[in-house]
Amino acid sequence: MADTIANGGAPQKVLRIHADDDMLVALDDLATGEVIQYEGDSYLISSPVPRKHKFARRAFAAGEILKLYGVPVGRATQPIKRGEAVTTENLEHYAAEVEIAQGQPYRWTPPDVSAWQAQTFAGVVRADGRIGTANHWLIFPLVFCENRNVEHLRDALEKPLGYASDDLAAFTLSLLGEDMAAPKPVTRPFPNVDGVRMITHNGGCGGTRADARELCKILAAYADHPNVAGVTVFSLGCQNAQIGMFQEALQRQNPNFDKPLLVYEQQKWDGGERAMMQAVVKDTLAALAQANQVQRQPVPLSALKIGVKCGGSDGFSGISANPTMGLVSDMVVSLGGSSILAEFPELCGVEANLIERCVHDDDKRRFLGLMRDFEAKALAVGTHFADNPSPGNIRDGLITDAMKSAGASKKGGSSPIVAVRDYGEPTPDQGLSLLCTPGNDVESVTGIVASGANVVLFSTGLGTPTGNPIVPVLKIASNSRVAQRQADLIDFDCGPVIEGQPLPSVAGQLLDLVVATAGGQYQAKADRLQQYDFIFWRRDISL
């Protein structure tokens, strides 16, 4: 994507993302007084421009609007010189007002996916025909009071059944001088069960009834997810999130739900906690034997349902990783599968493009309504979408929310938008959907999975350890430096895009990794590190 040849084959030091852009991106640190030659123009750098940051292509007066990715991303708060670094000192967030207008139907040219058309992956086929990318047994509480019992069950099951991947306690003992023999490998008694996964949370009581209902809705979606073979549920008994509330949510989620569901209410259990926990272990082992009967089988790539997310973004995320993921999203859609684009605070400033891509007028109205409602709630408590960029984002070149959004939206590719959904609502099995979530990494991924994604692609420029209990989360690096420095976290490096490797080539490699992950041939780094994160969005203000 970047220009790589200039002046005798030396790597180019800057990049223009879009022909209409008012800024150039520094691919390396630029010093004051340095002269940059680019596309026939000469730029005298008048202030230091760190790698990933931008400088002005021309002089701007205070109040003028600057573009990046071809869209407005900020307003000058003071005069900016040609060649001067664009920073939070001279640019503020700006996003144009958007209205729904009648226009021409959106036209899209799908990418060439002939090389993948006949491919399959080894999927988990459920009784109702839905396709999973894993076969997990799921354990969770309806209230935080039962988190301790979930953790006890983790200790009772994960290591004896061969699912614990890292024993830090053994390392601690070695530091204390214990003679640690090499641990004996555990042969999994249930080889067709990919994992026993636990969810803990801080909800279920003490908040509003709406919070309890939202929690039950999300837990029901996880229980019903095709990556889950069955569920063990803990209840205390007196909490807001009653067993009946969860069962009603499960009925709404899937009236034909027929997976094993083991429910234990502690306050009604005779014989004390130990007797209950022993019964839980015994019953869960019996259910795991049933779950072990499922075997993977070849399924078409149309069964892929990916979610796209970014976190720990940098100035290269919207140039390399996000466009690569966006092309993979388009490829999956072209193959008959589906994709989910979330993080509504990070779509601020690109609403017009997304509205244009909506197939249905009702979805245009719903998208704009959800965006305005979200922003109004933020304003009501004294914040704004403009507060979304984190200190790390700003330090690495994403200085306004609109700038961050313009790059973040690239994850959604260019395919038509077939549906707009609220947090945790099921999304269609074909086409691209917009999903209302916060930008918060774990809250967003939690919602994407609840809405049906069976693989999540997560781009990062700075590195982030987010994973999920039941769905693989692949980490996509925007630059090779972070891919090398955090190799234990990163699954795929999009740095070659910055160096000039064609985007379709890199996207094809990433799609191959998605297929291998969906078929159980590749284990995501987040799963290897047991990063099984879950936070449901309480509908408070979370950007």
C-alpha cells in the first residue's frame, strides 16, 4: 500500500493515504529542517514528526477542516504551517452532521475469491445445523457471589482434564528452591472437547433489573452459541438475575434450545457447598462424555461468521491491519459468510459512508438513531465521542476520534451492510452487519461473540491481550515491530503492507489463517495464554 521506491530504491519515508488528504503520514521519525520529497513536491519539516504521526500538506488557518482517508477528521485550532506536525495542540475533533438522504443504490464489486471457493474447514456441526469453530463446555455464574465456585471448578477440571496450558505456580515453587520435575503430560480423556471454559463477572445483583436482564441475555447467547456443547450454571438464589430470568432469556434466544444445561442453586442445596461442588464435578464429567461424541467435519467457508475489532490502535492500524481485515471481511461475505463491524464510538465521522452502504432504509435510520442515542447519553454525563482516543492512541498518531474512526472503519471493508443490530442481538448468517458496542475491547468482543461471530479478528498497533472464552480471537499487528516484540500475543503481521506488499496478497494469507483457526488446525495465541475475557456492557457510558 505504501510507496517503497524513491531516490535509488530507498524506502519512502511518508505516505498519502487518499488523494484528497490534507496530511501525509510519517513512516519514520522526521526531524525539524528535514526536506521530504514526495510525488514531485518538496516539504520542509518545521517541527518534529514522530513515526506514525502526520504533517500538513499546505498551510491552514484556524477553523479550517482537515481531511484524512478522504474524510474530515479535525478542525484547526490555530494556524498550521505547511510541513508542521499535526497534533492535539493544533487540531481538535470534528465530524460533520449526517442526515439520511435519498441517493443511488450502493454498488459494490466483490473481490475475487475463486481460489477459496471450493475450500472447506473442519467445523463443529450442531444438531440444528449451525456451525461452530470449537467444541467447548461452558461454566458461568448468574451472580458474582458464585465466582468463587466457578474458580474452584476451574481448579478441579482444567489441569486434570489437560486444558491448563501454563502452570505459573510451578515456576513460583522453582524460585523457592523446590526440585521441580518435568510435569507429566496429561492425556485428555475428552479429545473432541476443545476446552472447559469459565466465565466470571461482577453482575447479577446490586445493580438495576435492566442490568440483570442484559446479563442474562448475553449469557443466554453464549450458552446457545454453536461453539458451546453444554453449560454448567451456578446460582446463589436471592440475586436479581434469577434462574427463571435466565431461562426466559434462553427461550427468547432459541425456543428450540436442547443442549445439556446443568443448574445449581446454592441456597437450596442440602449438605453444604462441598457436597454441591462434588455433584457439579460428577455431573459435568458425565456431560463432557456426551459432548465428546461430537466430531469435526468438512463445511463450506460460507459457515464463517467473523467479527472485526481493533484495540491498542496506532497510526498504522488504519493503513495496514484494518484494510487487510476489511478485505478479508469482503472475501468472507463474497464466499457466502458474514462479518460483524462493531464499536460505534469509533464510527463517528464516517456515518455518511456507512449509511450509503446500508441495503435497507430501516437500517439507515436505526444506525443513525443508535449513534445519536449513544452520543446523547455520553453528553449527558459530560463526555463525548471526542474523548474516545486513549493516551496510547494519541501518542501513536490517532489524535482525534474522527481520525481514529476513519481508520477503524476500514475493518468493515466495502461490502453492502445488510443489518444493523443492538448489543448482543443475533446477526444474519450472510453479509456485513453493524453492531452497536462500545469501543472498550472486552465489552465489544463480548458483544460480537454474543451476536454470533465464530472467529474474531482483532487488530492492534500497540499490543493487547484480549481474548474470549468460547471464540478464537486472532491478533493482527499493524506493524512488524510490535509483531516481533510481542510475538506471544500476535498471530499475524500486517507490517508488510507498510513495506509495499500488495494488500490482496496479505489479505489472502490472513484468510488462510482464519480458515485454519476455524478448523482447529491453528490455536490462537490468546487461547494459548488462556486469555478468556468477558465483560458485558451494562449500558453505562463506555467509549
